[in-house]
Amino acid sequence: MSYGDDEENRFFRKVKENPWVPLGLLGTIGVIGYQVFNYRRRGEHVKPSVYIIQTRVFAQGAIVGTLALVVGYKLFNEFIIPAIRGDANGDVKAGAKHR
């Protein structure tokens, strides 16, 4: 087995364990690609340094948006779905104590 095969298997294993990371990366790459594509149409009044800062902020926004989606998805699956199904202890993890 070569070094590249090991790294490829590790990458796919990590993606399988946490599929949200590639989604955030794709969002960031998409924002950066869109901004690079529209660089020439930015207008005369926008300096290149300001445009680059805006690109960075939009890319960070894509990551924060992905994190918000992940948190919402996990909260929905852990609390809302069990409540709808009528599970008595749907919101309590095994071993957790009530106060």
C-alpha cells in the first residue's frame, strides 16, 4: 500500500464520520469561486483590498451558516423527533441526571 492510498482511505473515513465538514468546505470554495469570477465586475468604487475582505467575510459566513445548520439538524433529531414519537426519555441521554 502506498502513502497516497492510506491518506485517501483516511480522508474518506473522516468524511463518513463527519459529513458536515466537506459541506462547509464546498460552501467556502463556492463563495470564493463566485467572488473570483465576479472580481472584474466589482465596480470602480470598490478597492481590491476591500473586495478581498468582503470575500473573506462571505466565506466565513458560509462556515458559520453550515455550523448553524448542523446544530439545528442535531437538535431536531435529538429533541423534536423523540418528542413527536412520544418517547418518554427522548431528551435524556443514557446516564444523564435530572436536576
